[in-house]
Amino acid sequence: QVQLVESGGGLVQPGGSLRLSCAASGIIFRLHAMGWYRQAPGKQREWVGTITSGASTNVADSLKGRFTVSRDNAKNTVYLQMNSLKPEDTAVYFCNLATSTNAYWGRGTQVTVSS
């Protein structure tokens, strides 16, 4: 059974940083691309970034330069490093694993950027 568990969210002031983690189980983690998404109140879920099994990364254009995706295959964990946070980054952040037959989601972790 695939399980994704996000952590690391919280309240941060504008300009601050957070690193989110997503621990995966039930899969051969190193074989899969992993993604991060976010959903702000009243808005649709949006893609944040992806890291392939080969550790190539891609981040939404609007977030490039501030957000970075990385992975540690030994820990079955994918990370989202978020710097220079803005109030508009406030959202629930989810990690995602998509296979050829299924898409798996964690429960998300809340990030609130506020002074």
C-alpha cells in the first residue's frame, strides 16, 4: 500500500524559509518521479514542481528561483525547499506520486506565510 506523508509546514513570516518533506512507503521509491502541488483557499490545486527518478527537476515558472525540489532515495523522501516566502504562498502543500495506473496523494501540510 502506497503511503505519502508530508511534514514541515507551519507559520512563517514573509521572507522566511521552510523545507517540506514527504516520506513515501509501499513503493520502490527510487524508480518514481515525485511531485509537489499546493492548494490555496478557494483556489484549484496547482502544480509546484517535479523531480524525476534521475533527480532532474522542474519547477513552476512563477516559483523558479525561490522553490527547489530534491530527493533522498536512501530515506525514501522528497523535499521542497521554499525561500523568500510570500503571503500568496499560503496553501496546503501535497506531494504526489503518479504511476501508469494510479495517482497517490498525501494528506498535505499547511504553510501559512503571515506577519
